[in-house]
Amino acid sequence: MTCLLDYDIKANEGEGALDEPGKGGLAQSRRSRRAAAVAAALDEQYIAYQYRFVEFFIDHLSDVSRAFRGDMQAMLVLALIGQSWINAVRAAQAEGIAPADLPPERTSTSASRIADVTGIPRQTVRRKLAALEERGWITRNEDGSCRLAHTDGETAAKRDLSDIDRRALRRVARLFADLEALVAAQESATQSDPEECPELGARNERQGSAKRRMAP
């Protein structure tokens, strides 16, 4: 539940949005290990974590719901189309292609895919697409697929939802800061008490055993 369509296709051109060739696997491995450690820390602080997350979740969904007049299915449909757009733009940057030069088929998605991913019936998806097109947020291609409508490098949805976008960014930043503090406190407590961390305790035991074997 992060920012909706928080992307300007002129922004970040030339920046490496994707991992460098040959380094992706290592970076992914580090992220996976870190994610596991963070999940363990939040699990230990579950009540505090859950309170902060649900507070963020309610605030963000309420904000989005007002913008979409209570139609959360339309929000999901637009968000998925936006993700297809952003994914194509990130890949284009890695290839040295200006996002504005991307052909429509690379930034588009189909109604059937939206239905498969969201679980929304296809007929309902088609109605949502028609409503989004009427609001000027998406464009239909000749093959029936759709993409974000944009002019001069700015998507119409980002322009119209800019206030939500800014509030969402600040909201995510607060959540990040809150959870970062929780994780740091839990990791500090765990490091000071090895018994609370089986992996750390096992490592210390192995080191102790090695030292005992080396002792005269």
C-alpha cells in the first residue's frame, strides 16, 4: 500500500534503477537475509508493529477511498496498470531507453491479466477500465490492452492524484521510521542477550568450542 502511480516518466532518467549485471544475485541474497532478520524482529515486537501498520493501512485506504469515491476495485485496477508502466520504465532505464520512447505494448496490460491478478471478475474489470478511461487516467490500445495516459512526460493519474501521492509518501516515511526504530530496539536487545537469538547463541557456542579445542 504505497504511493499510487508515484512516477513521472521524465524523472530519474539515466539513474540505474536496476541492479548492475552480475550483482543482482548477491544483492538479492543480502536483501533476503535482511528481510528475514527484520521480520523476526517485528515478530518479537508484534503488538507495536501491528498497531503502527494498521494505523498506516487505515489512513492510506481511507485517503484513497475518498479519491475513488469508495470504489476500491477501480483503485486496484489502476494500481496494477501503474505497476506495469513503472516496471517497463525501470527496464527501459537499464537499457538506456528514454521512458517517453517506449512503445505502447511495453507499458500496457490486459483486462484478463488484471482479472487474474486481482481476482476481480473480467466483466467487472472491463467496467472499471471504462470508468478510468472516462476520467482520462488510462488509454486503450488497438488490441484492447490499456496503459496510463500521459502528456509531456506526466501521467494524468499522477497529476490528478498528486495530493494523495504527497500524503502517501509522508505516511510511508513515518511508517518506515517507526518500524526502523522498532527493529533497531529489538536487535539491540537481542545482541545484548544471546539466549534470545538462537543463531547468535549457536555461533557463540561454536566459537567457544573452537577456542577450547585450541587451548593447551
